[in-house]
Amino acid sequence: MSLLAFQQAMCDLIASPDLCRRMRQDPDAILTQYELSARERRRLVSIIWQRGMSTNCALYRANRITPIYSALPLTCFLLGDLLLPETELYWRTTERVDLQFSEESRRFAAFLLARLRTGAVTGGHLEEVLAFELATIDLRFALRAGNGHISRDSPTLSQAALRLHPLVRIVRFRHDPALLLDHITKMHRPPYDLPAAEFYVLLDARGDTLEIQRIDPQLGNLLAGFENHCAPPLAPDDLLTLVEADLLVASKGTQPRIKL
Amino acid sequence: MTTSLDPTSTEQPVGPPAGLPKFGVGLLYNPALPGFLRAHLDTVDFLEVIPDTFWTDRGPAHSPRYCEIEESVKVLNWVAERRPIIAHSIGLSIGSADLFDPQHIDQIALWHRRYHFPWHSDHLSFVRVKGATGYGHEAGMAVPIPYDDDMLQIIAERTACVQATVPAPFLLENNVYFVELPEQQMTEAQFLNRLAAKTGCGLLLDVHNVYANARNHAFSASEFIDQLDLTRVVEVHIAGGSELAGMYTDSHAGPCPQPVWDLLRHVVASATHLRAITFEFHDSYFRFLGDQGILDQLRQARDIWSGA
């Protein structure tokens, strides 16, 4: 129990420069929270004054922000001065520490999305760029086996039994994605007066490399409907076209019912 | 050579891992390397990989728990057909109090059976603490362990557990540390020597970590190395580092500093069971190093290896 408490105290201190400062002022107030042996207590009191504790705290923050920055570099760029306060708020409000790129970046994205939707964070292009980067992460970590491909000779399928190909994502932009992404990838802040309209981008990981292309808004809206399980009813011929293009595949566990 | 084995111990020391293939000089894989490997595979004798970075661990409550990252595995498979692969994990957290994850060891053992890694290594530190849920959460860095008798016992038991499950010799790597815990019962060298003698594990000697510790805590790196039982050293890591908040860190920032080459030469001359030298760099420094920079590091390491 004692060693566990010692390690927990070390981790808490490494994670919080503020806790380190408070412990320097009043070690008893902090250490009474942990069941420590006298030697462990002396060790913690010693390290808190060592120069290397600042390095530990800095490394902790660098290691925690790395998965977020690596997976969401454009979002981080757009956050600008908000990046540190928002990540620190995220760390304070998220109990689980996870340095795995996919899980940590998805959790931070969900946190940021909630902050955007409540208006706690505002940014002209943040939401669409975040959606784009999230889709990229999804595809990077997507499994390629068993994607429910339907061959040309597949017997019968209903629309309800179809879904967007799992290696395809649709992202809706409210500004021209080519102009917007061109600015951000060059680390330039996009101008506020970028023309606003509805644009759709298709991210396609079915081949060896990720292909990104702008698609017709009507098709984009339709495929986004399949992605979100709210597509309007389609004529059988239109469904067949999408199936033949391998954009729609059989949903998991579905059974064919109606002939296309 | 002086070693620091406990003279009062009545336990019979277990010998070092034997019969391992002698590889030479290789690289630790990072995501910036696929292009380099395709162009210059002939310059590396082996590739070392961190298996934990080739899968996503969704936690013990999920089934399947481990989801492999296919684009990374594809590169690994390509190399595995052409060069030996060595496994160096980061997720055992062998020093965590009240937390050791048998599923993680099983997953590593699974990969050993698939790729036939000649040995397995991890770090002498802890990276996870037990959370309220019973499953560990990340400490955010590799935190050093105290070099005490009770910790030695814990690590020895867990080493035995890894050795019983993973079908390859097991090595532990010396850690870098930025704070010094007072009142430790052993020095780091004594701890490493006793652990190796007690369990038969090998040592992965990170020469750059020794250099960083010596520089930060003002001791002689070569004297530290002389205190180690170098017959236990199977693999050596070399790397570069950088300053952060007043200390020199193991950031793997580009080329090795000259003192690391000097220490490597010293180790290679004395470590009779040395099988591999691995150059590590962080992928964000690839632009700084470039292909030529990596080739230069490999060439310098090979010159020292060949001169042994």
C-alpha cells in the first residue's frame, strides 16, 4: 500500500507544477493525503526541491500533448493561444491518462467539440478542421479486413442493410476546403472572409494511400446521410450505382431482403 | 572489472542469456523511417520495434482488447521478410506497485510467436499507476523506481513471469532520471547487477541514458559502466538528447554527442555478450537528420562495432 501511495504521490507531483509549488510551501498539507512510510515522505520532500522536478513536469506535459498534436496538428494550430489552456482544462477534467494516439486524440476532439458547441470555445474554422482531422485518424486506425464488400452479383439488399464503406469518410466544410487547408497547412491563419458555402470532401482509404477529393454537395450530403444512418430513401438504380462504386457496403449482421 | 554483486547473498547467480545471434548495428523503428528503410535496408543489420506502438490497447474490458494498426504492421511485415526484428516494449510497467498486466504479456508473447524476436526488452521504471478502476492509467513518463530490496524482489518476480510467458530471453533497460531519491539501499549499478544475477535477465544498456544521468547528476559515466556486470549486456542503445528545464534529457534529438561514441567504444570493448547496437531518434528529428544523417550514425556505430 505504501509503495503504491508513494508512486501515486510522485505521479501527482509530476503532473502538476501547482501541486509541487503548494507542497514546497506546506508539505504536511499535501502528504497527509497519502499513506507513506517515513522514508518515502523524506524522499518526496527531497525531490520537490530538486531542479529535475521541473524537467519531470515539463516532460509530462510534452508527452501528454504529443499524441494530441501529432494527430490533430491543424486543430492545434488553429487553437493558437487557446491550445495550452484548453489542453490543461481537458487534463483536469479527464481522469484517464492515455498516451495512445488514436484514443487520446479522439477523447480530446470530443472534449473540444463539446466546448465548441456550447460556445465556450469559438473559432471560425475549428469545427470543420477538427472533423476533417478526426476522419483522417479514423481511417488511419481503421481495420481493413471484412468490410462487407458487395460484389456485382450480390443477390439482394435493402437500403437499410447498407452503410458507407468503412474506409471512406465524408466531411462537410462550410468554407472552401482547398483554400482553407492550403492556408493552415502552410501555418498561415486563414482569412476571416473565406467564401462560405456547403462543401463536401470524401476521404478514401480503400487503396494504398489516403485519397482526398472534393465531391458534389448533393452526393456528399447523401453519403453523409449513410454515414449518420439518416439517408433519405433512394431509388434502387441510385443505390445500385453507389454499391457498384463500392461506396456502400453491407451493414454488419444484415440479411438481404429486397432485390435492388 | 569490479562488480557490485551482494557478497552476503547465498543465492546462486543465474547466468546471462546464452546462444543469441550476433546482429551488429540497427535502428529503432519510428514512423518517419519507411522511406529510409526501403532505400537503405542494406545499411541495417536488424530493425528494432516497439510492439506496443503497432496496436491500440482498448483496455481489459474490451474484446478484442488489442487492435493492430494495419498500415504500421504492413511496414513491419515488409522488413520482417528481409531483416531480423528485435522487440523493445514500453508498456510492461514492470515497476508499478500493485499492478502488473498478464494480458499485456500474453499479447507480447503472441507477437514473439509470430515474428520470432530473438529477445525481448523493456524499461526498468514504471509508466502506469493503479487508478480507481483497478486498471492503470499512464504516469505520463517513465518514472524511476527506488533501488531498494523490496523493489528488487517485485521486479525479480515480474521478470520471472515475463520469462515464463515470452518465449525469448528478457532484458531490462537502465532508466534516465532527473531527480535523485535519497536513502536508496543500492546504487543503480548494484541494483542492475543483483537483478541480473537473481533472474538471469540480460541488460539493455542505454549508453545515452548513462551519459544523461552522469551529466545531470555529476558523476563519471565510464566509472558507472565499469561498475556494471558487462557480461549481462546483450544490447546497447545510442541516441542524442537535448536540454529541457535545466536538465539534459533523453529526447532522442538527432545525432549522438561525442561522449556517447566514446562510451560506446568502451562498452563494445568490454561487453563480451553484446549482440546489437541500436541507434534511436525521434521521428520529429528526421527532417534534421535526413537519410545522410542516419547513415552517418550507422556508419560510426559500425566502425566501433567492427573495431571490437
